[in-house]
Amino acid sequence: MKHLKDGALSYLFYLVGTFIFLIAVMTLDGSITSPFSIRLSNILNYIDLGSLVFILAFCLLALACTKTMRPLKDAFVFMFQEQDYTVQQLNEYLLSIKVAAFAALTGGGMSFVVQIIKMLKSMDFDGGVSWAGFHISIAMISLAYSLVLLMILMPIYVALAQSLSRVKQREKTQKVPVSHKNRKAGSI
């Protein structure tokens, strides 16, 4: 029977804490008159569905092309179920996390570059650069989405790497070398 892992509760606490922290950072208005006023309308400044869809689609394509989508799902299951895993399984899970993280960074970076290029092409330098800050902030949202995905994947990667190290150590100690004195006559 599969049991809930000891680290599952910590991972859930990490996710909830990270989510609350991000919401707090996005909603707090750091104005001089009221430095800690909460404005839920500030969350709208961090929503860019085009960037989010681009990054998620890029991640899904990368996972599908490398055939690591199922191991990624299993890597998330790994965080919550206590069971024995082989070195091969853990290596597959680590690879899927690496592919997802690299795809998130690449997709976010590419989305950022494309949006900056579009902004620079559409700027009217004679009329001033008043819209530059607005467009750059929108472009940076794609990088923020990538970093949030990395924040979700990082604890899974660390847990997988630690588990892989323990499994390799356990397998290493179970292999007992046979000395020349203990060999039977006629054995090679």
C-alpha cells in the first residue's frame, strides 16, 4: 500500500506559502501615503494570458517531443507517495523536471525577447518614450511566469536528487565484493 510521504506536507506548505507570498507582493501597494494597503486590482497588472499560453505550450511541446510528459506527472506523484523507486525511474523523473524547467526558461525568455522587439518596432521616438515602461513591464511578465514555474519544480528536483543519491548508496552497500580467499575452487 502506498503511504503519504513525509515531505508531501512540506511541499504543500511550500506551495501555499509561495502562492500567498506572491499574492501579497502583487496586491500590496507600496505608496508613501499608505505603505501597506492591499489592492486586489494590482493583480491585473500581472496577468498576460498570451505569455502564459506561449510558455505552457512550449513546455508541453518540449515534454511531448522528448517523451517526458508521463515521467513529469510521475515526478509530481513522487512528492506525495511513499514507495520504492529504481535508479532508472528517478533518472527519468529528474530528466523530465530538467526538460520542463529548461523549456519554461526558454519559453519565457523567447516571449520576453519577442515582446521587446515588438515594442521597439512600434515605438515612436519622436513622440517620446512614455509607453516604454508599460511595454517593458508587460514583457517582463513572461519572465515572471517562467520563474514561478521554476519555483514549483525546484523542490521536486531537489527531492528527486536526494532520493536518487540514497538509492544509489543503498545499492552500493548491498553489493558485497567477493575476495579471492572466499571463492570456491573452480569458480571464475
